[in-house]
Amino acid sequence: MRPTVHDIAAEAGVSLATVDRVLNDRPGVRGVTKAKVEAAIASLGYVRDVAAANLAKSRVYPLVFILPEGDNPFMRGLEAEVRRTGLHSAIERTRLSVVTVPAFDAAALAAAMDAAIAEGVSGIAAVAVDAPEVFAAIDRAREAGVPVVTLVSDLSGSGRDHFIGVDNIAAGRTAGSLMGRFLGNRPGPVAVLAGSMRVRDHGERLEGFLAAMSAMPNTRAILPVLEGQDDPDLSFKLIANCLAAVPDLAGIYNLGAGNRGLLKALAAHGTDLCVIVHELTGETRGALESGVIDAVLNQDAGHEVRSAIRVLRAKADGLSVNAAQERIRLDIFIKDNLPPAGPDEE
Amino acid sequence: MRPTVHDIAAEAGVSLATVDRVLNDRPGVRGVTKAKVEAAIASLGYVRDVAAANLAKSRVYPLVFILPEGDNPFMRGLEAEVRRTGLHSAIERTRLSVVTVPAFDAAALAAAMDAAIAEGVSGIAAVAVDAPEVFAAIDRAREAGVPVVTLVSDLSGSGRDHFIGVDNIAAGRTAGSLMGRFLGNRPGPVAVLAGSMRVRDHGERLEGFLAAMSAMPNTRAILPVLEGQDDPDLSFKLIANCLAAVPDLAGIYNLGAGNRGLLKALAAHGTDLCVIVHELTGETRGALESGVIDAVLNQDAGHEVRSAIRVLRAKADGLSVNAAQERIRLDIFIKDNLPPAGPDEE
DNA sequence: GAATTTTTGATGTACGTAAATCAGAAATTT
DNA sequence: AAATTTCTGATTTACGTACATCAAAAATTC
């Protein structure tokens, strides 16, 4: 049986009220007495029963997810995952809400964060935009005692409590390594399609990709990066032009979100290219199964949402987080280890 | 504010006691009344507050993990993970214990299960051995109302409530696909090292591997399976002999646990072979980083333990499980996406 | 040493549910 | 219609913690 506050009171030879004062940092306890109580806590190995405490406080945890607007399939999947999780998490005294803001709009993100703080949420998860306004908003959250985690795109150097997402440099390296090995000694250059180089994730992925490709035994030309702005039509045009202009093209790495345009261009082409992309969706899954795509790198939206909730709740309670458990892994999917289709793949 | 039992009583026009009888399936409620209460539950969207319920029941969940003895690194990692998790999970009213039994000993496993049932545990997680005794023991657990999940090695067709582990056929296929693609058009046969073909996992991995290899564009000879009994010395001898006898060997797939012997033989050889193995440990991590091993397929022990706990608790409470969340993924590691070393890698 | 302040104890209520008891009402049987 | 059985209500205690109040004790100040 785990010790309770009563056991501590008995062990320390004080009253329950005093134990309560020590446990909850209430004033009116002499240093000597406080030390006695703390010794009893330590010797009995007391751990507060969070469930009972929350019940007594009738505490709920309103958490806000701030996500970019637009038709980025990954973000929409993330949103769907939050909503789905929200249905089941009332049980755990958590109330989730989603706010969307224009993509890459630092001012809007900062405003949304301030609104959440004003509403008195107990935690914020946001896809960070790299701008001073956002740093400042995070600092304000910190002052207000509201924990903040960055989602998918980090903001290291800011006051954020935790980052939930993959290591994008490693993701790029992984793509480069697979591309190099899959191509072997087959000649021909490789094209890279990105959304925009102004986004930190994309920059990091490219960096890793180039590093891994240049470490391969046989050197291979990498064409200048195509920036498709994650727009299907523009991506289609860029890739179609590239396929026409570079007949000996050996592979394509899409490190951004615009897979739809890429796949459309490949369909018109008839492909024996090595194609590696990010994010497992219904479309990329189909292309993987049919052999158009060779590998998909993925971060699991469900895991990210659940991890964000666990971390924010732990931070709100002042508890520590299990770093190993909260690490988001980079999944490599080839057609042989595809998981059964989930509900969030369109 | 979420509705409580009091709200339901008011809504249904019955007393609190009656609501309690309906909620907990206690006898003494007429069909009409029961229907009224259930209607109220549905219309108010009542969900039982599990935390409060557990508090009231002062319920704890004693769970048993039954694992094979021996120096199988993966099993020992699993055990360490259970112990580590056990330290933190007292908070969640779960009490974990580990029982080890001789590997592949069906009678011992069945006896351990019966002992756990007799002790009144509220859930059993076991690495299943494929034998009638075990089927019978699972049935006895079922009759006693004790949920059972199989861990790592499944026993489909039995009464087990859930399987926690990877799809081993898909794992074999993945290994085969990677092997084929990494080798490209390089000639030479491939060797397969297993522990024992009498273990179901190993059989399934081989099956998947052979299927994927034969689906590759260029055919390639697969040497007869070497059975190293997961023993370092025997594995070393088998691989050393093979390397000597087959000078043009192109690759090795170890689908079992005996990586130590394999690595020792490779170290003495100086390798440009394509090597794919299972289970990320300190040794395989090092070999991956140094380039001796090309890919490691892994199932995360921490995830499996946490998943087993969640599933057993849900089953014990008669709740449903989130299948997508509980699916154990097959991780593909190459040197570029290695996670930081965890505590369970020796 | 008296007056004051600070510290401590005792006690009660609340959170949402479980579980038990006993009395009374309703339904069923005789 | 009476006796019996089956349901239902009212009430209480408990789980472990939070939080408030008031009185009593101890320490401090004057």
C-alpha cells in the first residue's frame, strides 16, 4: 500500500494540516517542522496521488493546439488527430481545442498564443514560426506559468519547454543515404523538391540530404532545389519541366508537402526513378504500393499529439517527462512495412 | 462541466443508488427503469470518471509479465523496461511484476500463468510458446476473467485478448526488400542466420524474407538457413565457416538474436557484405555506426511494455483499446536515423 | 511578564464514484 | 385481499487529496 498524507503526518509527528502546508507550499510552517515533514516524505517514499489531487481540485487541463491553416495534408491530419483524441480525453480531465492561424504568420501566431494565455489555458502546443514576435510570446507564456511545446518545427533558443517532432537534419540524411544506396552505381543526377527554403524544417532536411549524398562512394550531381511552395500546380510544373529537361534523371527527393503535383507529373512520365518523399498519406501510400515511390519518411501525427498532451500535463503539474518515451521517431516506410491504413490518411 | 452520477439520477428521475446499480451491473433494477437511466446517460453524454472510480474502489492493477530466461538481449531489455516502468507506474495504480521461465518451455509458462491467476492478478502479458498447454492456460485465465496479452510472439487462434508485437512476416519482407535493393546488381548469394526454426517468429521472418527476395528483379541464391540457437559461439562458427566456404557471399540476414557471434565472425573477416539484423542493442548500434551492419530492424521494448500495460488495464476495466495507438511499428534503422542511445542498450 | 505574532492542531467540507444497509414502495404471487 | 417477492430510495462511509476555518500552543517582541 502506498503511503498517504496521513502516514506522513504520523511519521513526522505533526498534524495533517501541517503536512498539507508543506506539500502545497502554503505559508506558516517553521523551517524545523518543514524539514521533519520532508524527511518523513523521503523516508516513506511518498508520492502524491495525482488522480486524487486533481479530483479534489476538480482540475481540468484546457490545452490549445495552434496549427497553420491551409491544405497541408500533414497539418490537417494533425488537426484531425487532435479532434479525435479530444473525444476520448475528457476522461483524463483534459480539454483540447484547436486554433488555426495563417501559415508562416508570426504575428498571428503570437496573437493566438496571447489569446490562449488570457483565456487561462494550462498548456500550448504550437507549430513554431521562427520570428522575434513568437519568441516574445513564448516568454510571456512562461511568465504566466503556461507551458509551451513546439510541434513539428522547433524554436530552439526560445523559452519553449519541449520540442515534439523529428530531427529534420537526420531525416534529410536518412533520405540521402537511402537514395544513394537504392541508386547504387546507376548514373544520373537527383532533383530536390521543397516547399520553401524559408521554412526551417525544409532547410534542415536539405542540409542533411546533401551531406549524406556527398558522403556516398560515387559522386552524383544534385540539381538546384525546386521550390514548389507546397502548391500542387506549381510543383507539377516544376517536376514536369525537370523530367523533360533532364532525361537521365535518376531520382527525386521531395522534402516538402507538395506530393500531389509530384505524383501527377510522375504518372504522366512512366517512371523508373528512385523517389523518396515525406509524410504518409493515402496518396503516398498508394504510390508506394504501386512502386512509383520507393520510400516514405514519416512522423506519426497521433504519437505527436499524444506526446504533446502528456508533456503539457506533466509540465503543468511540475512533473518530469520521460524523454525516451516522448522522442518522436522518424519512420521509414517501404512497401513491405506499410502499416494498415489509419483514419487520418485522406 | 461534465455530467456526474447525480445529474443522471436527476435526469432519469431515479435515485443515485439506482444509477449506481445500472452503471455497475448490479441486480435489482427493472428493465423499464434501467432503460430510463441508460437514456439519461446517453442524452447527457455521461462518461464515468475513471480516476474517481479507481479512487473509490481503491483499486490497484497487479500485472504480471512472463518472460523467457536466458541471455537473449531483447528479452533482458524488455525485463529492464518493465522494471523501469514499474518505478513510475505506482502513480497510476499499477503494480508490475516479472516472472521468468525457461525459454520455449510450454509447461513452465502454463504453470506460471496458473500461479498468476491464483494470485489474483488483473492481467498477464506473456511471450507465448506455441503449445496446447499454453492454449489451455489462456482459456483458464479467460474463465477467471483475467485478460491476457501475448508479447513479441503471438498465439493467434488462442483466447488471448491482444497481441503486442510486430508483424514478423512483414519484418522478413522488409529485410528482403532492403537486402535486394542495397545489393542492386551485385552478384553473389545471401546467407540467413536464425536461432531456431521451431520458433514461430523466426519462421515467419524467413517466410517474408524469401518472398521479398524472390520478388526482386534479379534472382539471387539464398543459402540454406544456418541455425545458431541464438548461441554466440555456435553462430560464430557457422558464419565463419560460411564466409570461408562461400568467397563471393554478398549478404547476411540474421533474423534471430545471436548477433554477437555474427559480429565477431565479421570482424575477423573485413567486410563489404550487406548485413541486416534484428534488435537495436549497444553492439548492433556500434556495428551500424561503423558500417559493418547496413540496417537494423527493431521493435521498441519500451513501447511494447507501455502498450501491454495500457491494453491490460483497459481490458481489466472492460474498456476498448485504441488499435492504432497500440500497433507496434517495425523500426528501420540505418546509421543516419539512429536515435540517441537509451538506457536499455547494453 | 504581558502582549503580540507566528506556528500548529483539530475539524469539516468537497471532488466523483463505489458499495453497503435498511426502509419503503411497487409488483407479483397466492 | 393478503402475503410475498422484487425493485427503488435515502443515507452513510470510504478513497486520497485540497482547502478553509478556528482554536490552541509556541515563539517572538515589547
